[in-house]
Amino acid sequence: MSDATTAPTAPTALTATELLDVTGGPAPTAVPVGSAAVTAAVEGPDAFAVQIADQIESFIIAVAEIAKGDDPDSAVPHLLLQISQLLLAGGRLGAHEDVVPEERYEPDTGPEPDMDGLRDGLARLLEPVDVYSEVFDPYVPRAMPVACRISDDLADIVTDLRHGMAHYRAGRVSEALWWWQFSYLSNWGPTAGAALRAVQSLVAHVRLDTPLAELDGLDTDTEVEDGDLERQAGRVMAVEIAAPLGLRPDPA
């Protein structure tokens, strides 16, 4: 029998103090890297489904709380954490073998929830850095950047996740996993990846004290000529940044 003092220790999560250093405020509890995957392998598909559902539900609840605007000073760092954690669940779904639902046709989950309140709350909170540009498929040659909104992205992601959650809560676990896996690959995964890059860029500008360039007319509601978005890529944020983000226009 090996000595307990020499046994390997499990990976540890960030401490609360370390998370506060990163975010400037309280944050959700971190999960030790690799622990969920090990648990799923040992306990089987039921444990995997429970873990994915828990991660997804945590994201839905957290984004709804952020959208209320009660703590605008930490909204962007918290979104960085929440989207990153959600993409961990997405990565596990993507790496998992194809889920085959028990029923041939998808059961009706009822009307889709109204996301306007969530979308509007996030849009107000993120003004004027809501709009950014993104190339969604890096393997399309000479793909043109498109204008997007973080608030729209998050509302669309939550819509996809809640659709699967309706199946999960109704006891249709394989249907929920199938939907989350399919929609991760086809919709909410790419959308979350794009939103994460935008939010990470915001945090980087704050931490590195580099003012954002001029928005220069980029808007999802504006028709543009061919080449305009390409020239505007990299100049997707406003000079006037909200005080909670800690950014100021370049005096030069």
C-alpha cells in the first residue's frame, strides 16, 4: 500500500481571493479542471447529463442576474467567466460521442420563452460596447467580418439552452443532450465563442489600459458597402466607454 503522503493530489480550483483579483468582484465557484470529465467516465452517462445540465442552468441563472444591472461594475468580468464556463460544457458535448435521442421526432416543448427583457437589459448594460465584428467561420477564404451584438448573442444562447432544459426537466434526458450537442455545434457554440472573444477583448483593453478605437459607424442595423466591414474590423468599439469599464478616450 502506498504512503498517503506520496499519493497524487487532485487538481485544485482558483481560490476566492484569486477570483476576486481577476474579476474585481465576487464570482461563481470554480470547478477543478478535469474533475467533471473523470466523474463522468466513472459514473456513466447519467452523471454526464447531470453535470452538463448543472453547468447550463448556472449560466442561464447567472446571465439573468447580470442583465438586471444591479452590479454594472463587474458585469463584463462576470460575463467572461460565465461564457468561458459554458464553453467548457460545450467542449465536453462536442467531444462526446453523438447522442441519439430515444424518440424519432422531437417532442413539443411549448412556446419559446420571450428573451426581449434579457436582451434589452444586457443592451443597456453594455452600451456603448455592445456592437463588435466577427468572422464566424475561419475556414471560409477571405470571409467578411459581420457586425454582431453581445446582447443578441447571449439572448440567442439562452434561448437554445432553455429549449434543451425544457426536455431535461420533462425527463427526456437523451433528447436534452441531443439538442444541447446539436445546437452547440450548429449555433450556440460559435455564437458563444464569438461573444467570448469580444468580452475577453474588453477585459484586455481594461487590464492593459489601452483605449478602444472609434466605432466608425459599425452597426448591425446599417447597410454597408462591400469592404466597409473589413476596413472596420479592429475598430469596433466606441471611444467613449462607460466608466465602470475603466476606459477613457486617448487624449492624443
